Amino acid sequence: MNRDPKEDRACLATIARGAMIARGLEPDFPAPALEELSEIQGAAPAGAGVRDLRDRLWASIDNDDSRDLDQLTVSEALEGGRTRILVAVADVDALVSKDSALDTHASRNTTSVYTPAIIFPMLPARLSTNLTSLNENEDRMAVVADMVFARDGSLVESDVYRAHVHNRAQLAYRSVAAWLDGQAPAPQRVQKLAGLDENLRLQDRMAQQLANLRHMNGALSLETIEARAVFEGDAVSSLELERKNRAKQLIEDFMIAANGATAAYLESRKYPSLRRVLRSPERWDRIVKLAAQYGTELPAEPDSVALEEFLAQRRKVEPETFPDLSLAVVKLVGKGEYTVQEASAQASGHFGLAVRDYTHSTAPNRRFPDLITQRLLKAAMAGIPAPYAIAQLNALAEHCTTQSDAATKVERQVRKSAAALLLSDQIGGRFEAIVTGVSEKGTWVRLLTPPVEGRLERGMQGLDVGDRVRVKLLATDVQRGFIDFARE
């Protein structure tokens, strides 16, 4: 194609819209939802019986460019080495009522879709980035997961309730991680707000304990490579690797804990819940064969602890190719799904996270299952009937699984198109690469710089995963996200 860099963003936005429609997702808000939005006057006021926790050192940690802030966290040191962690989740239900026009649209897509050139939010920006977002220096309504942990990270007790909160510092993953790792000074907001530095360090220490305990129980240490398109103006200028860091891990561990506390709360009050489950891998035999290629013998039956020990060992031995091994394991383990957990029934659990009780509750601005969970929680707190019948929940679980998978495919397709666009004017160029996949369907390589993956069309004989090769770029197809190479 003849590329005009000034049209990159528009090109990718067009591809994204087409992909949304092709996957059964709505890229635009319908008129009734926008009309309903215009009638909302402001953020939800504090209601009766709501706790006032605005004096706490609440802070958000998210991506540098995130504006839809769903969670705040704060810690408190207790006697006996115990730590109290509070996770506040935006009370989206306070402004988006069940079966409203806004809710109906949200229930169709079930998730925000993030593509390089354009975001398709589940809720309009005036809500998701403003009135229902836990923005800095704003009073907001929230649902709080209140958890107390022992020194080793085991849960001592938990509760869930509604509260009035105030975000004192909007922080970003990168700067917080660099500070916690001792590679940079504390972010300005941390320096200026008395006590926030120690509060965050306490959170960090407890998050590491939670992670250690989960991995001992078989939570999988997976690390896949995801490249984010970087723009200069409207032109794609490069691809930047999105890697886990200490701050992301902190939030991830607290969200897992909060989701567990939420599921347990609903179960304790005999209410159903919408769980996110990952069952024992049906293709465990293939995982066993994969591990055997590295000289490791795994049990014949699915065993997350043994698999985690194998993964941890491979990360130490070959950190450069570990993301490719992780991706292979992810594909073999399979995809998560939403299911309904009825009161007192046996929980399926989440194989990858090594937890029994796990729902989605911490991102109601971005995911519809979390909004469903929030309504179930409020009903349980008030002691009133659940707002959804079991048949409704079963239908929603299936629909949310389908739409979540569709959204993931849209995001992946547009990322591939962005990579193809970046390389479209480098046909014939030579690159250093690593083999990432070999099967009957083809041989795949990933460039070392930029981190782009494509298919090897010629010269694949004798290659295996992990081999270093020099490749020549043959062709790109921006619309389909195809990138073809030949071995030099």
C-alpha cells in the first residue's frame, strides 16, 4: 500500500470500526442512551447508611493515559503484623440503573474495547471518565472491599460495604514502579502528600506476600509480549512493549483479593454470583509434552503447582524466550469464561490464579459483569431479592463470555494492523528475529526490533522455537494484519 503517515490513525480507526461491527459489537451509542445521559445532572450523592471514608489516603494507580478510574486503594498497619487493605470500586450503578438505555447498550457490548487509534467505551465518556470515575480531588460513591491479611498474606477476615471516598492522588504504573524499584524519585503527588509514601510501601509489601502465597498454591507466572502502537501526531511511529511491573502487580494482586472477597460475601449471604472461571486444561497432555521438550516431567493429571514450578524454572533459564513459552501455555490452558455460581453450590475456581472464589467486580466502568456483580452486592447488603433471576444470569454469563472474546479479537486484529502499517514502507528490509511457533499451520517469527510477529513464508525447514534467524520482509496486509517474511 502507499502509506500516508498522516492517515495512520484514521486508517486504524476505520479498521477498528469494521472489526467491531463484524464481531457483533456496537461502535456507537444509540440515541436513547445519549438522551438519557443528557438528563444526568452530576455525580451520585452520598446516601443514607453509607460510610464516610474520605479522610483516608486513597490513591489510584493506572496507565499513564487512563481516564476511566475504577479503583482506589489504601492500607493500614494493624497489630500482630497484620495489614488492612481497602479497595474502593466506583459505584457505577448509582447513575446507570438496571434496564435503562445506557445499561442496555452496556449489556450489548459488555466491555470497553481498546484499540490503538480509538477506544470504544462501554459507557459514555461523561460517565466513565467523569461522573462515575474515581477522579483525583473528587468525592465519589464507591463499593469497598475491606480485607485484613496476616503477615504471610493469608486472609484473616473481609467485608464489603458502601462508602464515600476521595481520591487524593492519581498515579501511574510506570512512575510508581520506578520509585518502588529504587530507579527514580517518588512521583510528585507522593512527595507532597504526607504519609502516602509509607502507605504505598506497605501496600507493596503486602502485595508481594499475596503474590508469593498464590504462586506457592499454583498461580501461574505467565508473561506474554504485547506491543502498543506509539503515535507521533496521527502517524504510527513505533511499537512499545507493554510489560508487567511492580506497580501493575500490586494492583493486580489487590484486585484478585477484592474479587475473592466479593465472591465470598455473596456466598455468605446466600446470593448467586457471576464468576470468572478457568477450568482444568482439557489439553493438559499437550502441556505435559511441551514440558518434556525442556526435560521436565509433569504429572499425568492437571497440577497447577507443578506447572508453576516448571514455568518459574524456565523463566530463570531462558528469560528472553519465556514470553513465547508463556503464550504456548496460555493457548493450551484455554480461555476463561463467565458462569453462574448459585448459593452453596461447588465453585469451579480459576486454574490460572489458583483461587476457588473469583468474580469480576473491580472495573464496572469497563466491564458489564462487574456492574452485574455490583447490583448483586447492593441487594445482598440491603437484604432484598437479587435483581437478576438465575435464568437471566445464565444467559448473561454466556453472552458476556461471547462478547468478551469478540472484543479481544478486535483488539488483537487492530494491533496486528498497526504493526503491518508500521512496516508497510519497509518491504525488503532485513531484521533479526526469533522463532516463536512451529506447527502444521506454519512457522512464526518475532522481530527483536520492532517487536512484530509474522509468518515465515520461505526457509522454515529445520527451524524450531527459540532459534535466532535473519529475515527479509516480503509483504504486509494492513487490512488483515498480515506480515510475511522469508529466511535470509
